Amino acid sequence: AMCLSYFLPPWAYVRATGLSSGYRMSFQGPTSFRVIQISSFANSTWAHSQGSGWLDDLQIHGWDSDSGTATLLKPWSKGNISDEEFAELEEIIRVYFYRFTQDIQGSATKFQLKFPIETQVTAGCELRSGGSIVSFFRGALGGLDFLSAEKDTCVPAPEGGSRAQHICKLIMQYPAVINIVRKLLFDTCPRYLLGVLDAGKAELQRQVKPEAWLSSGPSPGPGRLLLVCHVSGFYPKPVWVRWMRGEQEQPGTRHSDLLPNADWTWYLRTTLDVAAGEAAGLSCRVKHSSLEGQDIILHWGEKGLDLPLLTKIFST
Ligand SMILES: *[C@@H]1O[C@H](CO)[C@@H](O)[C@H](O)[C@H]1NC(C)=O
């Protein structure tokens, strides 16, 4: 269990242990929705903003800044939001982007902001295991936390210094803005999150089995081998991959980042640096929810090197 918790997020660990004791959590797949805004200001006249909407790390909305409209990346991206309300939300975002750009450009001198300026905002809500939904709003300036929202209050981040304190004070003087943000965070977002998780559940809660294969990487040094276990095409994201000798986990196992494939599945590379003579008898073991306990086990070939990969290539 120790090893599981090393690689899986805590909720997946709860789910995995839940599975083994015969209890199944009622939801799998993503649990949060967020919008991300990235605005870049090259100088006092040039600005560009990007917007997107995400369920955990799956993108379901884009933002077309030319037309000021949302692009729906999935047929169910609207969730259970009506066309009228969706159009209203687009209008709010359009006005927000416009005002945000104007405000930054207009007050750069006053707040002694130096171009180029990079701002990032993420806001949304997350379903917790008990069923409660927590909302969040965070803004960053130049890659550092700048301010966040706690309930109805703007909270300056320590990294934001006196500038963040000043801007928070300023924002708090606009109750109309606070009201809109409050409504979006604590009413619209939770309602939308539950709706979209339901609308997309066939895709969000699907199980796709990983494919796995072995290869050797660039030699780490004289007389040493880099064994590589590739695991690809699985969904959802939590996965467990280890190099093993029999039932013994090999401590030097290293994981790449989990990389996204274009089709909403994931890829992971797991390597082990061994003395060439010790490669025989090692295997790569993959656990994933889609495999329902039938772990994939690939044995490193007796002769080492690419035998398993070659076998895979020539048998297909
Ligand atoms: C502002 O930045 C843009 C993009 O880098 C550049 O094309 C433009 O010439 C700049 N304008 C001024 C007034 O410096």
C-alpha cells in the first residue's frame, strides 16, 4: 500500500483500497472543473488572452478570442446549462476579457508594472469525496501567486506584496463584481460540474486498457543497461508500474511524467538502470483499474537487449 500511495493521488488510493475490500466509489474519472485564463501584455498596446475549460486535466472548452465565443471540444461540453445561460456566460467572459485587458493596460504605470506582463487566472470548483463541492479562484502575476478568493473576500498572496494588497482593496470596492464572481463560483460552477460529469460520464468513466512493451534506452554507462517499460493508451490516469524480480519491487524504478495521448489516454515510461548481467529475470508489472486485477507482466528477454520489443514487432 505504501508504494501505491507514492504514485497515485490520494483519492485514487482510497479508491484502490476501496476496490479491494469490495466497496466501489460511486464516481471515477475527473472531479473538478476549472477555467484557465492566460493573458500576455507585450507593451502598452499589444495584449493577447487565451481561455480554456478543463475537467481535471482533460480540456473540454476552448476560447476563440477573435469571435469572443467558447468552442465546445466535446458534444457534452455544455453539461446541463441551457443555451440561454451559456450565451450569458460567454457574454460575461467577453466583457471580463475586455475589461481585464483595459484595466491592466490602463493601470500598468500606476501600479509600476513593467512590460512584458504575464497574468494567469484559474477558477473553478471541485467535488470532494464526501460529496461537498469546494470552489476556488487564484490569480498569478509573472508566474507568482498574486491573489485568491476566500468566500467573498479577495486575499492578497504574500508573494504579491503591497501591490496585491492594494489591488484586493480596489476589487473589494466593486460589490457588483464580487456578486458576479460569487454567483459563478458558488452557484454556477457546482451546478455545472455535476451536470457535465453526468453528461460526459460514458467518456469520463470509461476504462481503457494499457498496452505495454519493453525496450532498452541509451546505456547509462559501461556494462550497464537501461531497461524501459512503456505503458500507453490507458484511461483513467491512475496507474502503477514497477520493475520487479519475482515478487520483489526493484528500488531504482524511475517514472517519466504521465504524458497525454491525443485521444484522452495516457502514456508512461518506467526505467531501471541495471548491470547488464542482472537484467535476466526482471519483469515490468502494470496495474490499472481497467485490467481488473489481471496485471500485465512483461519479462525482460534472457539475452537482454530488445528481445521483448522485437518479439512484439515481429508478432504483429
Ligand atoms: C508591441 O508588441 C508587439 C508584439 O511584440 C509588437 O509587434 C509591437 O510593435 C509593439 N508595439 C510597440 C508600440 O512597441
